[in-house]
Amino acid sequence: MYRTNTCGELRIENLNQEVILAGWVQKARKMGGMIFVDLRDRYGITQLVFNQEVNGELCERASKIGREWVIQVKGKVMERSNKNPNISTGDIEIIACELNILNVSETPPFTIEEDTDGGDDLRMKYRYLDLRRNNVRSNLELRHRMAFETRSYLNGQQFLEVETPVLIGSTPEGARDFVVPSRMNPGEFYALPQSPQTFKQLLMVSGIDRYFQIVKCFRDEDLRADRQPEFTQIDCEMSFVQQEDILNMFEGLTKHLFKTVKGIDLSDFPRMSYDDAMKLYGSDKPDTRFDMKFVEIQDLTKGKDFVVFDSAEYVAAIRAEGCASYTRKQLDELTDFVKRPQIGAKGLVYVRYETDGTFKSSVDKFYSQDDLKTWAQRCNAKPGDLLLILCGTTEKTQKQLCELRLEMGSRLGLRDKSQFNCLWVVDFPLLEFDEELGRYFAKHHPFTSPKPEDIPLLDSNPGAVRANAYDMVINGVEIGGGSIRIYNSELQKKMFGILGFTEEKAQTQFGFLMNAFKFGAPPHGGIAFGLDRFVSIFAGLDSIRDCIAFPKNNSGRDVMIDAPAVLEQEQLDELNLQVALKQK
Amino acid sequence: MYRTNTCGELRIENLNQEVILAGWVQKARKMGGMIFVDLRDRYGITQLVFNQEVNGELCERASKIGREWVIQVKGKVMERSNKNPNISTGDIEIIACELNILNVSETPPFTIEEDTDGGDDLRMKYRYLDLRRNNVRSNLELRHRMAFETRSYLNGQQFLEVETPVLIGSTPEGARDFVVPSRMNPGEFYALPQSPQTFKQLLMVSGIDRYFQIVKCFRDEDLRADRQPEFTQIDCEMSFVQQEDILNMFEGLTKHLFKTVKGIDLSDFPRMSYDDAMKLYGSDKPDTRFDMKFVEIQDLTKGKDFVVFDSAEYVAAIRAEGCASYTRKQLDELTDFVKRPQIGAKGLVYVRYETDGTFKSSVDKFYSQDDLKTWAQRCNAKPGDLLLILCGTTEKTQKQLCELRLEMGSRLGLRDKSQFNCLWVVDFPLLEFDEELGRYFAKHHPFTSPKPEDIPLLDSNPGAVRANAYDMVINGVEIGGGSIRIYNSELQKKMFGILGFTEEKAQTQFGFLMNAFKFGAPPHGGIAFGLDRFVSIFAGLDSIRDCIAFPKNNSGRDVMIDAPAVLEQEQLDELNLQVALKQK
């Protein structure tokens, strides 16, 4: 061992001990015949002192060491005259008597500090240096801790972690599968799993009644700002359970993580139906850290010759508390915000409920003070509040109003990253109708079970059938989701029919699972959490990238190792492949 | 929840409780107006009783259920008159009052019992049914437990589990890399890691001084009997350590696993040099459950006109205790064994040390009783023992004698699967000379550090340089291996030179790691364990296959899901690929 202690553990209790430390030079500075070195490792920083008068030769050598050099120092723990309350070792320093330079370092391309001067691209290229920064490293520590506590909890609940294969088969609809040519089976390909869904269902058929796995999954899709081609799921499945059992089990897991990792006691999670979530927040993953629910006011706006509202399918308001004082400029900003192409509203109507009790709105031409008062009353507005109103077709407008609500929440400081509001969204629709293709698609996947009481609707009104499907939402982010699965062959056949599968197609795509179901499938259901997102919520990060050790960029590239890359022809030949680039 | 209890937990203490169980029908049998059903789940088997006299309708329905049907039963816990001491629930039975058939089952293609009638191929095709068998499922439980305890131990030692990427870059020498075409980067490929070696070394550069990961690795090679294209490693690395620190840490891990998982207290592991292992056992992974060390006797055999021995570079014996009574047939079997092409010996010489003190050998023509006595004495043989002797070139003969020794160990019942002999083999040679190519190769990998005291030999006698490399061997199986790495750029350059790399080639292949090493690499080293093999040793399995939930066969195929498979042209087009099968 190159050290007796880490750079984060020596205290005033260790006074006069002879110690050996090893680590990286955070900084070195000379001060009147002394050299002070901040020595850093994963655990902290300890100050070393080299004294010219005591040991000139040693001090001379110490004067040469630079930032990020790796050194080993022997010395004695002494009390600092000038204590540093900001670091845990701030009461002591090491008076060095030996110095061993283990490695030198070139000047790093950016500073290894919390506030680094390195831009994103540079940090990614030199990720191994970026990971030396406290804040980045602590994300990895958090991730380790969350994964560890997840396993502790589930192990305690009799779950078995079972590894499912990474080299699996591609499905004909697996357009976003990564594929892997097999050298031993010329012309044939494996695929990487987008999720272990079918395997975990097979494990249920096997009688492994409580399965989980923290597992890499893969999706070859154009990467939105916060997606990665490889991502990690906490994948879980249980047999002989109803929806309620799953919700309780994984609410328990989430509480355990908050308690053990962040020291936060959470109370029971509220449940909200999908319909309510859409109606009140315009989203199936509402941020419930703040209220500001949608209030529908269309009935109050009708018949006053304001054709925009009169012709709209849907008119709804949100109430921004204390914002009647918003300036014209601020209101214009909000109007611009909702008119951005990503949001796409035609315009924004506001009503200021002035502190003197009068109303001022952008539709004063059409509505009297009394009219506006009825709106304000329905919104529970008080003098000083501001109403923001959007209108249009229901679904589109709800989405727009959702964005506006989130924006107002941010502006008003209502989205505190240290506050955690957890929520179950339940009763998702089983099916989604695709207008273009004129048919239903499974909202979740074709194995999701309808609610038993809604099964009769499968024939009469499929769109109204609710599923035993659920999402866990924290602060407006979907952290996990799952469903109770169909385990009855007849019901499964019916589902395939509704989804427009021929029996043959169902067999081709899901044959081995359907076959397995013939041999005694138990009732089962499950859930999968996105670990990357779960960690980033815990860490208060805006992106999942900084809780991943070696992430890829938006083009799916690892710029540090420069992958992917072209292969040598020899290697392609071995795999019986030719690259055929399309003409542009 | 479909049950109040599992099928493995009810005891005499639960008498008269109303319970609900759910599970699979192991078997059902009628006996005089009663139907007895063995209900099985992951936790055990509980006997259910349906009584014709008490509830005829229920009994009628129960009479229809078949093997592997999934049922839910409500009933009362009663004491059995006819107790079954072989199962944990054998003191009780459930008098059923309600029966709910959750799912039917076709007749399974093989019996779901420890001794199944299903052959390997059938079991693999219906792996989800195979996994219902107690012995197969218990291997997965063992695997879970070993992985869990590995994480517990390493977490307690401040190790961080860090996920390294699965989509990485291929190296020019990565002939056995699986590759993955990137849709977003046309014509370019990722590779799947054969190990996270470079990433874990980068993490050391990052200051994550204790890293581990239980991680899937991939190798596209012709599969020997007991290899899988995807396999799982316990991958570990530490900074600021010497070899001794790594050996202690991971001997500690192994002891922890034996203690917590198998209840076995291991004493400290012996250390054996590579040279001794080859000399005494002819293998770098000796099975030390039994002694039977090699004894070199060439000097004793010379000059007696037996040209076979006289012309051999190496003559050595093993002593099979109490085997002087071996028959001609048995000796012929052994001769055939060593002459098999996989072993390749020319012949086998034996010396029987008869119980009357005389010797009988296959070389009596050349050697006197006194000659043979000197051999026996050197081998510490007693009357009743048998000496088995091979000769030839040193290395080849050692390997042959190793196989013979293992065969004799098996025949003599000295390789008890419930006994565990752990061993460190250390001081591996750094380099291996390839006679054909006329140059040195790294025995481990090019980053393995030579022993500091051997560095001067790098110039004068590279083949004699020992590495700071080590293997952990249990019962003749290499469970793990690793090394201290080079962290000094100059030494690394020298190594590349010896290995025949130009600077340019070193840069192409290991550029990003070499660059990282410029910014302050700490001294570091590590080890990786093969989890599949570790579990199979614990389970006493001959193959790793049965400790993997969904293994592939010798052609790398998953016969259950029928992967790999051909892709549709559309999907190939998306990936800019064409399949170009070679002419046979």
C-alpha cells in the first residue's frame, strides 16, 4: 500500500501521527520559505507543508511539482494555525519529511475544479480528467449507492437478480435494434435488447416469482437532448400479484432509496388517473411540486363575440399567484414562449387581477369586468394574481398550457430541486388510435392487461379501455413505468386481433413467448425504472449525462475513444459483410 | 396478492390457519375419495387435499387439473397423518375449500423433476420449463447470492461499482470482437468489450481508486466445450497498491463468499510460483485437492540402455498410492488415455511396488530391482504404490503428465466437489516467445508490469522476466487473474518496443489510454473473476451452462429464441450493410 491514510480522513485526533499519503497535487504555492501543497484523492484534500529551513533539499524538490502530479508524502500530522473550516481535514496539515514523485502530469486542458473552465466537448474528450472533479465524481458515488441500495432492498424482499442475455434476436419491427453480426453463423445477426421484457416474462413462466436486474439496454434512435444509445434499467417483475402489490413494493423501494441515500422520509405517494393528469396538468407526468392546475373556462367565455374563444374546442387558464404586476415586457416574453414552434400556440390571453380589485386583460374589448370576475372566481384568483389563458383543440392546447405552467413554475421558483414530489399515474388507456393508419396501437406493449372491468369495452369501444398500467413520476419526470401483463391465451389472442395482428404475424414476432404461455403462465406484472434518470433526479442534474461515467454525445459518439469507427476490410470479410453507403 | 403464503413456508406452528396458496401442480393423485395435489413454487412444495365427502363439486373440479397447471387454493393448515420428512412442509397439508384455476398447461415435453427425462437440446429449447426444476433454479439462486455478497463485501471496502460502456471501439487486433453497425454514423461500427480493461485503467487515472463491476463481456470465438459468447466478470481495479494488497483484498472476498454463501471457513491461501506449478503439477492451475506431485527421475534412469529415457529431455513420475494392484486392463486403459490425440503421449511406463517389497515394471528388461528402488525412494513410494512415468520434451511431457495426474485423481476419488482448495499462482513470466513469428508476446497484456527486480533483464534476457501477475485457482480451475499495471510512460515505451510495436502502432491501438497516462496515472493493478465459473465451482457443476439462465449452445445459438437470425433487407439497408457470404 502506498499510503497509510486517505486525503480525507485525518483529524485533530491524529495529531503527531506519522502518516503516508498519496494523491494528486491540486495546487502548490510558496509563502516565505514554505511550500504548501493541497493533495487530493477521491476522499478529500489534505494540506502538506514543506519547510525550507527544516529540509532545504526536500523543499527544493517540492518546488518543482506541478498540478495533477501524483506524489507520495511521508510526514507528521500537525495542527494548523490557520484552520480551514471548508474541508473536513481543515484542522490539520502534514509536515512533510519525505517526497516520492510517483508520476508527472502535463498541464491539464481544463482546471480540475467544481467550476471548471472546460467546455462540454473538451470535458468529454478528456472525461478521465473531468471525472477527477468533485461534483462529477460524486455523481458516480451516488449512482453506486443507489444501485447498491436498490439491490439491498429487493434482495430483502426475496427478489433474485437474474442476468438475461445481451445477444438476442431482432424482431421484424425492431427498427431501432442494434444488431450484431455473428461470425460463427454467417449472414445471421443477433440484436441487443431494448429491454429484457420477454425474458423477464419467461422467468415468470419459470417460477422465478420475484425477478430484478440492473441491466444495460440499447436503442439505436436519433438521440434527443437527453437520451443515450445505451442506458441502464432497474428491471423488475413479480408473479401472483395485482397492480396494487406492484405499486406498494416499488413505492417501498423508492422510499428506501430516499431514506438511505438522501435521508428523506417520504409520505405515501398520491395516485392520479391518467385522465386527471391530462385534465389538470396536460401531461401524464405532471410536476406536482407546485399547484397551478388547469381551470377550464370555456363555458364562461362563450357568446361575447370573441371568435377565437367561441370557435375553440377548449379554453383553459392557469393562475399565477402574485403576478398581476407582470410588465408588458414579461407578458410579451410569455407570449413569445408559447408561440415558439416547439410549443406552437397561436397566442396568449392574460387577465391581471389588479390589487385594487379591477381586471385588466388582453381581451378587454370583448369581456366586461363582471365577465372577467367569473373567470377569476372559478380560478380561485385573488387580487394580485395573473390568469394565463390558452385555447384551441383540447389535446394540443393542454400540451401547450402544460409547457406554460412549467415555465411559470420555473419563473416563480416553484421547482426546487431539493424538494421531491412523487406520484403514481394510473389507469392509462390500453390503446392509442393512430389517425393516419386508422388503427389501434398498444400504448404500452401488446402484453399489457386491460382492467378486468373494462374488458367488455374491448368490443364496443376499445379506445375507452383502461390498462393496468402505471408510471412513477417524480417532479415531472417519468422515473419508471410498467403494467400487469396478460397471462390468459384467449385474452391475448383477442388483443392481437384488435391490434391487427394475424395469428401468423403474432407467432413470428412473439412465438417463443406465446409458446411458453401454453405451459402454465402465472398472473404477473412488473415495472422498469430508468436508473440514469433516477440518479440525475437525486443529484439535481438537468441531464443524465453527468451521472454516466463515459457517456456518448448526441450523435452517439464516444469522443474520448473515438467510437464508432470504420473497420478494416479484413474484419468485415470475416463477418461476411460489405458496407454499402447510400448515395446522398 | 394471489396468496397469503408460499409453498415452502407453512409448518406445524401454522396449524388451523386459513391460507391461500398459488403455484404449479407438481403432481395429483387420487386415493379413495381424496385427491392429493403437490403444489410447487420457487420456495417448496405443499400438499393439498381435496375430499370427495366434504365437497364433491370441488373434488370433481380438482380431479381435472393436470401437471404444471397454475392454481390458487384456499384452505386450512392441518397436521398430516403421514408425514414427509423429505420436505420442509412435510408435517402439514392444506385441506382445500376453494380452487381457482389460474391457467392450464399443455403436457410439458419433459418431466419437471431433478432427474428429468429431457435431453440437453430439449431442455435448452424449453429453457423456461427447465428452469422450473429445483436443481437448475437453485443455481440461479446461488448466482444471485454470490453476486450480492460480492457487492456487499466490495462496497464495505469502499469500492465503487462503475458501469463502463458496452458500445466501445474495435481495436485493429480485435479479431474476436463482436461489432455493432451504427445507423447514425453510416459505415462505422462499435465493438462489444472483451473486458473493460482500458476503461477501468482510465477510472484509475480519474482517481476512482477502488473500482469494481459485475459486467457482461463478449468474445466472438469458436466455442470450446465450456465457453459462452457472452460471459460475466467480476472486474476490479485499485490504485496506490502493490501486488500483496490485491492478493489480500481478493483472498478476503473469496473467503467472504465461501463463508456467507457456503458456510465454509477457509484458511489462508497458499502461494505457488508459476515455475513451481509447472514443475510440480505441469499446469499453471494445479488441482491441489490431492498431492501426487511430479517427481523428476531422469538422472536415475540414465545409462541403462533404455534409449527412450536416455534420449528424453525429461522423465518424471507420479505416485498413485495403493495402486500396485492395478490390473493389466487398468494399466492398458491408462496407456490408452495418455495416447489419445488430445494428450499425445507416445506411451506410459509403470512400476508396481508390490506389497512384498518387489518391483514389477514395464521396463524390467532395462532396470534392476535396485534401480527401480531408487526411483521409488525418490517418489516416497511405499509397498502397494504404483509409479506412472512419462518422458519426452519438458513442456509437452509436463502437460501430458498433468492430464494423467488429474485422471488418476478422479479415479482415486481425490477430487471431491465439496472440498475447496484455493491457491494463488504468482510470478508468471511477463513474456512468451512465439517460435513461429520469432518474437515475444505479452503473456497477460501489454500493460502488465514486470517485477521491479527483473527490469534489468528486459534487455539481456526478456524471457526470464517475471511479471507482477497472479491467478486465483480453485480445485484446478482458474477463477480469476490479474496484474499490477505499468503506470510509467518510459517503461511502457520499452515494453512496446520489446513487443515489436512501432510508436505509431502503439498510438493507434492504445492511444487514448497512453494519452490519459500523460496526466498523472497512479500506480494501480487489478483482477477479474469469471463469475460463471466461480458459480459453477460453488455449485459443483461440470459446465458453466447450468448457472446461466439462458445460455447459448456450442455454435453460439440460443435455440429457445432461435437467435441469431437473418435480417430483413430493409433493416440492412438502414444500416448501410450488405451480406456477402463467401463461396464455399
